[in-house]
Amino acid sequence: MSSSRLAVMKDAAELPTWLLIGAGLQSLLVLSLPLYVAIVPTCLFLLFRITTVLLIAQGVMKNPRLENITVGKSWAVPPSQDGSLDGPPAQSNVVLFVVGARANQSLGMSAPDFRELRKNFMAMWDEAEANRELYGYLGKTAPMVSAEMGSGNALMTMSYWKNMEHLHAFARGPAHTKGWDWIIKATKDNPSVGFMHEVYSAPAGHWQNVYYNFRPFGLAQTKYVVQGDKEAASGTTELVGARIETKGPRMGGVHARSGRNEL
């Protein structure tokens, strides 16, 4: 099961609800088993968690939260059209497409309407992934959970595209058309499910990124369809990820990272 799906499940209810569920399960164990047997699993698990946290804090065990972390300062540079990774930064346009869904009912993200909305979202992302060159799709973040109501009642995803023309082509595609029709119908007279999107278009030289002790995220996760190896058959393409830099003269400031000194 993916980490994003686990996060959604974890935030499907408020903390008091999960505590009551745990207390109820423990009560069932106490009622059905001898007391010394019923409390052993809980005590052992609690001891394990406390011991693990202490060992990680003391550096005895590896900290799993540091996996895939680029230590220090870093930034992401997209490849050139020919696939080379030594070109200037921010050399092309980029479009940020933000989509969000909100559950406005007591069942939260476990509600049937919200599950159907997520299914439509997944179909859209699958289509974009399968047609990167056609739609100019560069990648997206994992769903981010908002817990403004004490539980995860909203999801948001940031996605990246080459330009507005490509994004419009995606909007006219079958998966988005089907999903959009469902959203219009579902939200017309039903306030229990909400939807939003925002679009931002940044021309070359007018965007930049920087990360400190961060996993690949956002622009650092993007991948680009570029021309294949010159020695390969004509017309071949390959998928190339953004270059992650940790040092160099372009690390100095906003103008350097946006490539405006080189335009």
C-alpha cells in the first residue's frame, strides 16, 4: 500500500475517534482473554515504539525520515530538449496546475462520493502519465492532506506541464472530460463534496526553486520527454529527470537559479 494511501486512511477520522477505536479493541481483548495476556501486545508494541524513537534520536539506528534526503541546499534544473543535463536553468515555460478535493460530510474522505472523485482523479493522472509527450505532462506531487477540521477532509495535488496549450489538450482528453462531467453533476446539488483548481503559467526565466534537506519534491520530481540517443533510430525519445545540483555559481540567488543572467 502506498504511503499516500496510508496517509489518507490515517486522516479519515479525527484523533479522538481513532483513540476510541483503539480503546474499544483493547476492551474486547480484556473481556475475552486473561488480563495478563490481553495487555501484553499493547505493552510490547508501546515499548518497541519508545525504544525505536530513543535509538534513532541517539543515532544508534538509522533515521528512516532521512531516506532520499538531499542534505544541504539543492535545486532542480530541467534537461535541454536534446536530453543534455548541462543547459541553463529555467530555460523553458512551466505551468503549475493545482487541483484539490474536499469532503464536507461526517464520513470525510471515506464517503462514497469522495471515493468516486478520487477514482476520477487517478484515471486522469494515469492518462497524463501514459501520454506525457502528447499532453506535455512533466509530473506531480503525491496527494497532500489538509486537516483543518481535525481530520483529513481535503486533498491537493500540484502538477507540472510544459505550457497552456498542452494542458488544454489534456483537458479535452477522455479521462478529464469524463471526470469533469462527473464533478459538475456531483457538485450541482450536493454540497458534501467540493472541488477546486488553480492554474499558473510562468515563462522562461521567471521561475526557480530551492530545497534545503528535502526529498525530491515538486519540480525536482519532474521528468521530460526528450530526443533519444543520436546513435539510436531517428525519432526515438526517452524520459529524463531534472538534474539536482548541490553546488556551483548558480546556487547564489534568485536570478542565478532562474537563469535570467543567461537569457
